[in-house]
Amino acid sequence: MSNMHQTPPPRTLELTYPDDSPATGSPDLPRLHELARQELDGLAEHNCARWRMGLREVQQWIGAGRPQD
């Protein structure tokens, strides 16, 4: 049996920056995180193309409880 058609585990979606990024020390970073969380909370099968994500990937992520860490 081939592993070619097995479904990969859902990925965790998170917002990260490299340590040397100018955004790391920005006072706007908490607000940016808040906005990103709101967008993730609204991510669903009907709007996943907006983020160029596949339907199956979004369904798996939602089915796994929407992990964000």
C-alpha cells in the first residue's frame, strides 16, 4: 500500500516574526496579533480561497479544533 494518498496532519496556523524583524519591537504588534486572531476565527470553508488555502487543509484545521500555537 502506498503512502501517496494519505492525508497529512493539519498544520498549526500562527503569526511569527524573525527575531531581527523591525516588527518584533513594534508597539503595534499586539494589535496586529489581535487582528490576525480575528481573521483566523473567521476562516471557514467558504472563504479559504481568500487566503489561498485549500479547502481540504482548512477542513482539517477546523476539524482539529483550530490550533493556533
